[in-house]
Amino acid sequence: MNPASFSDPISQVISQLPYCPEDDREKVRDLFVRFPKVLAGYQEFLSVEPVRRIPLAAHKLEHTPRSGWLRFDLEIRFRDILNTHLGEYYGSRCLLMELTKTSESVLEHSAEAQELFSWVFQEYQFKQWGAEVMKFHDFVEAINGDFTPLDQITKPEKTFLEKIALQLLTENRSNGDLLAAHIYNAMRIFEGETGSFLEIRQEMLLTIEGQLLAGNILPRQRTFVDFLKRLYNQEEIDLGDLKSKATEIDALQMLIAGRRIMHEKTYGITLEKAQQEWQGFVDYVDRKLVSREAQAFFKVFIQHSSADVDTPNLLLRVLSEFSAI
């Protein structure tokens, strides 16, 4: 290696990445040059031990605004999410039923999507898996940031960066870190990059057994380990279908968040511009929906969206009508 490269920040980062094939290094370099914020994210996460990267990501995402809403010029303030939604979710708190008049963090989006999955796909046998996928589906944004259509980045480039970031975020799974392994699986399901569920199940259950035999599971970790055993010790799941449902929920949550902004009039742009943006979101979400359940929820929601009630009460109406379909 050229000695001068040691003083090159990009070369330093690339050399430390746990996953970056030689043939892809120039592609990574190009993306880091074009997006300095992305380079900064990798530098930040490489500076901490692998075991600390997931907690860092969670805390960072709790205070990272969803960049798509910044065009509405919203007040930046976020709700506390980690204490209620990062563990196994039992529904003790419902974010979707809370009044809020501020911007939305990445973690708020994920947590509301986590709740919404069970609402829309009420009869789906693997709702808990859906909630887990939604919980973690945007975690690599802690490293890469939240790209918007205004960013000059292609879908293949974004997917490529997500793959690199996921390897960095969950590097500690090679040491038997069960949370890292679970996040790795959940995010790969969302991106449609997994094989069969049986392969994922076998690998995770073997990892759990190995950690138990080695005495690496502390008493305070047993609840989480038992949860993972129940989650993975299931019959074959159609991961393509799960991914499709997760993609629909990702879009439907955005619809709800957009309506909240429009009704509360918390935007700092003109009404005409806000209405244009809102209609754009509605059209985008409509194109994303394929399942009977998601399309029905969308139809009922749009029918009631202009009612002069706050979003929690609107959702109560929608759920009542939707559940009767």
C-alpha cells in the first residue's frame, strides 16, 4: 500500500471495514467522496467496539429526524422510544395513539410501524416476526443516514451501502452476539436477501445453544434468549411474503405520519406546498400496496383522513371500520 494512503481518511475506513470486497473498494470510495456524511458515519462506528455499536445506533436513531419530513419545516423534537419499544413488544404503549406535533425520528417511525403491523395484518400467523422486522429495518441509517429522493444516489448504490453498513453494525455476531445476529436476520429479511427461514432458524438456534453451553448467557439475558428461542423455533415462514407485508407497513406508517402533520398544521411551509407534498405521499403509498389487507386499510384511512379529528381518534374510526371488513 502507498504510505500516503495511511493519511487518507477514506482509505483508513475502507481498510477497517469487516466486509468490503476488493472489487468494490473503488465503489465505496466514490460513495464516500460524494456523501461526506456517510463517511463520517462509518468513522463514528469504527471508533467504538463492535459490542457497543448496536446501542449506539439505537440512541442515535432516537434523535435522528426522518429526512423525508424535513421538507415540511417541522419543529425538531422527539419522543422517548427506547424504554418501551426496543425489547420484546407487548403493546404496553401505543405511539400511534399519542398526540404529537413535532418531527419524527427514525426510531419513532420504526416503532410506530412495529405497532401498525399487528393492526393491519391481524390474522397473520407471524405478527411477532413482522414487528421484529419493522423494529430494526432502518437501523443501518445510524451509519449511512436517511437518504431522500433529492439525494443523487441510485437504488443499487443505496442497497450496496446498506449491506456494507449492516456488516459493520452487526460485526459482533461472529462472537455469538445474539442481538446482532437477530438484527442481521431481520434487516436481511426486509431487504429480501435471505434464503429460507429454516436456514436462519437452524443457525440461530445453534448459536443460542452454543452460548448457553459456554455459559455466556447472564441471568438478566434469559428473558431475551427465551424470546428468541420462541421466535425462531417455528415452522417455515414465507420470507418473501413477510418482506412484502413489511414494505407495505413501512409505507402505511408514512401515510399516517403525513396526515398527522397536515391535520395539526405543524408545517412551516405554505399550505399549497404542504398539500402538494401530502398528495405526493398518498400517491406513493397507494402504488406500494398489493395485499388485500393493506389496500383495505389504505382505502378506509383515505376516506376518513379529511375528518376534523386528531389522528388518534381518526385511527380509532379506521380500525373499527377496517376490522369489520
